[in-house]
Amino acid sequence: MDPRNQTDVSEFRLLGLTQDPELQPLLFNLFLSIYVVTVLGNLLIILAVISDSHLHTPMYFFLSNLSFNDICLSTTTIPKMLVNIQTQTQSITYLGCLTQVCFVLTFVGLENFLLAAMAYDRYVAICHPLQYMVIMNPRVCVLLVLISLLTSIGNALLHSLMLLQLSFCTEPEIPHFFCELGQVIKLTCSDILINNILIYLAAGLFGGIPLSGIIFSYIQIVSSVLRMPSARRKYKAFSTCGSHLSLVSLFYGTAFGVYISSEVDDSPGKTAVASVLYTVVPQMLNPFIYSLRNKDMHRALRKVSGRVFSLL
């Protein structure tokens, strides 16, 4: 590539979900509501787990970490979008874009690992109930979260550092509401073969292994439950997995939907809309899934909500 066609850009333009000015106020109110619901809902989950001693178990420890991660992921993308709509600008600095790429990769990766850790927790609880508290002791739970976090950060930093090596064409426009790695790479004038190889390797390794762990855990869980003689025990065992299965289906279902839609239809606008499904919607719905399907969480949330409203 001719060096004259390359430049060191100082900022990118985020084109958002639509260029229609009449839809901007609607988008602002919609995403502001989603963000508020996401933060408040997940914050209530965290407060409920902390305040209720009955929820001081490995399952709810992982859930509170998942809720905190969801708040962080939503905060990484939505506020910048809201600011751009409100100020009628589309710019994001070069450093800000790279930072957003890094944080999105970190929190999406951590969500992936936390869902796998929660599946392992359910596997131990149902398949090895007598050894549950020995296997899932506090040290192991903290270690699982730390390893997940460090792995996600390492993967995100690797991709971010690779982005630093690229040169970008003039006036780079990202047809998205945040700096998504794949969309940013498409704007470069440099050779991206190594970047694409790393993306596929990371997706296969850091996405495939946790998903395989989830599938293996539930195969063992179903096999163990089917051998239970009591129908009541079967129902109780399956009910403890219902909320987690809903989270897994929502996260991976939307993620695969985005991938399939991008392969079938290469329209950037449709890909951006589809990306909302895995970076915004699951994070908002997670608190509702656990509060509606779990009696212990429902009771704890009512107590916390009552205390909060009494203070107001």
C-alpha cells in the first residue's frame, strides 16, 4: 500500500445505528432507559447477594460478579453513544476508540468465562452434592474469577496492541455505535492477516473452551438428573439450572445471531443493530431472569428494594 494513502488518525467517527435525525431523540431515550434499568437492576442483584446471608454461596458469588461485569460492559458502550447523540457529534478519539475496544473485549470475554464458571458450579452441586462445599470453597471461587479476569484482560490487550501497529485511511468512519474490533480493523490500510488470524484463534480458544465446558457440564447434569428416582428431586435439580440456562441461551444465542447475520448480510448497519443484542440486551435482562425464576433471589430483592425505598 502506498504510504501516501495512510495517515496517523487522531479520531474516528461513530456513525451509530441510524443517520436519520428524527430517530435520534427516540434512540437517546431508548438507550438511556436501557442503561438505567441495566445499572439499577444489576446493582440490586449485587446488594441483595451482599446483604442476605442465605445468598452467600458460590452460585450467587458468581452471579454478583456477572452483574458487576454487565454494569461495566454497558458503561463502556452506551454513555458514549448517548453523549454523541446529545451533542450531535460522532467523534471518538483514537485513544478513546482503542480503550473502548480493549474494555469491550475484556468484559465480553469475562462474561463468557463467568457463565462457564456458573455451569461448573451447577455441575458440582448436582453431580457431586456431598463434596460441593469442599470443591467449591471460597478460595476456588475467587481463583476462578481472577483467572477469568486475567485471561480476558490478556486477550483484550493482545488485540489492542495489534491495533496500535496498524495505519488507518483518512476520515475513518465506523458504522457502529461503539468501536467494535472487527469494524475498526476494516478501516485500516495495513495488512491485517495476522490480526484476523488472532481474532479467529482467540474466538476459538477463549470462546470455544468455555462453551464446550458449559455443554459438557449440562450433559453430565442431565445424565445425573435422569438417574434420580424421585420426580420432585428431578424438578428441583432442573429448576436450579433454569436461570443459568436462560442466561447462556440469551448470551450465546444473540452472539451467534450477530455472527450469522454478518456472514449472510454484510450490511454494516444491520450488523450494528444485531450487535445490540449481545452487548446491551442480555445485560439488561439478566437481573429479571434471576429475580423472576429464583425464589431466594426474589425474596432478597424485595428486602433490598424495601430498604432502598424507605431511605428515599
